[in-house]
Amino acid sequence: MPHCSWSGGTFTLSKDRTVPLNVLKMNFSSCSITAHESFPLVQLCIYIPVLLLGILLNTLALWVFCCKLGKWTETRVYMVNLAVADCLLLFTLPFKTLSHFHQLKVGRWCLALEGGYFTNRLMSIGIITVVAADRYLAIKYPLKAKVLRSPLKAAFTSGLLWIAIICVISLIKKLEDREQDELCFEKSSVKPSVITLCGIIVGFFIPLIIVCYCSIQVIAELMRKKNENCHKEKLVRKAVYIVSANMAVFIICFLPLYLGHLLRFIMDSTSFDCSAIQSINNFVHLASVLANTNCCLDAVCYYFVNKEFKEASPKLAKSKSEATEEAEIQLPCITH
């Protein structure tokens, strides 16, 4: 067995074999990471039904929200923005798949495509976070919610979120070092990116904490109401199931992807061997496919469970205080 030790700028592998550190660095820098050769085919098989079903359901959802409903509510404003973000994300999926098939090089078209793709993903996560906070405020503090919540404020919040995310993504694309990356949607180099790390933390892990905290608090409040009023037990139970399912699907669909990104950053920073980095890179690509299927799940959720929430939440709110009798508290269905 060769012995490995460090001394004076060289790695000693055995008594008569030494490798200079600069040679090891050269070998590591030559490590080029690419997606598995079967990945474009996997994308094609999954994204075709996702694209067809997602466009159909989200377009129908937009038509219902914008044309068939009467009064605009906070929930309706957020749902429209979520459906728009999902539709725009679906629009980028064919180009993303083609970029892998044709090995699209990094350039202006690639950067624009990546920018649109990540903007709409972060917008979806942002809307989920805002809705979770809005839901928590409406159930936990109904008196304050009456003042702080309105369709106009929801529209302002959504617009501000769109502007902030577009500006941040544009700035990241300008600051990002893509000189060593050859292909679009692919981090070929093993150089750690601090910008990517900040994006992972701010773009997902902070929203994850907010979504989980708000959802758990809402579930606890609903369970307390169920114990106080047994006549509303069925409605409360449905509401609890929906909030729990929303949080669970959000975690299942997005956590693997961003844990993979985080692990890739750690591996790049600690100089793991190429095979290990290649393995985690393949995992990230597969996890991204799972995350993108949520464009369909959102629309399915609109039709199957939103009705129960509309029925349950106003009745639940009435038991809080007289003030909440006038406030329409809707707990929207979010499945990211």
C-alpha cells in the first residue's frame, strides 16, 4: 500500500515516488464535469407530458382566475402570479432540453435562457413563501391581517418580488465567472462559486425556514380550533391535511435539488476527486427534473383542494373574534 504524506510542497506517495503539488493542482483543474449522456433523453421523456399537461392546466387556471371569478382577493392575486411563473418556466423547458441535446455553448442566448429559467423558479419559491406568511398572518393575527392584507397590497408585493428577482438574476449573470464553463446549464469547472452559495441560501433555505415555520404554526392553530369546536372538525381536518401536504411537497420537490447544489459547492471547495463531483452533478440534474414537475402539481391542486379551503377558512376565522367575521381568510393551495 502506498503511503501518502505532505512535506515541503510535495505529496509523498511512497518512499521513492513524490508528486509536486503544482502537478496535482494541474490535474484537478483539468477536471471537466458534464451531464450524464442519458440525461437529455430522461429530460425528453419526462418534460413532454409535463409540458403538455402543465400548459393546459395553468392556462385554464389563468382563464378561471382572470375571467370567471368576481371579486379579487389576496389569494387570487398570488395564484395568478404563481400560474404566470409556472407557465413561463414551462416555456423554457423545451429550450433547456434542446440545449443539452445540441450541447449549446455558453453565450448570450444561453445566459438569457438560464436567466429566464432561474427567474421563474425563484419567483415560484418566492410566491410560496409570501403566501405562507400571508396565511400565517391571516390565521394567527386576524385583527392585524384586516389592516395589512388587501388585493392591492398583494399585487404590490408580487410586483416588487418580480422586479427584485429579475434584478438579482441579471446581476448574478453579470458577476458570474463562466469562462471555464463550456456548456449551457452546466457548471463544468470545479471552481467554487460564492455567488452560487449565496443564491442557494437566500433563494431557497431562508424561504424553506419561513414556509416550514408558518405552516407548522397554522397547523397548530387549526388543531386548537378543532379541539374548541368539534362541529367544524371535518373542515379543520381538511385544512390541516392541505397545509401539511403543501409543506411536504415543497420539501420533497425542492430540498434534494438545493442540497445537491450545496454539496457540489462543498466538494468544489474541498477539492474532491472528479468522479465524486461528477456523481453529485448527475444527482443535481435529476433533482432539477423532479423540481420542475411542480408546474403541473400546482394546477392540479387548484382544482382538487382549493374549494375545501375556501369553505373552511372563513368559518374558522369567525371563531377567532368579531373582527374576523368581516375578513375573508383563504388558505390557498400551494404544492411547490
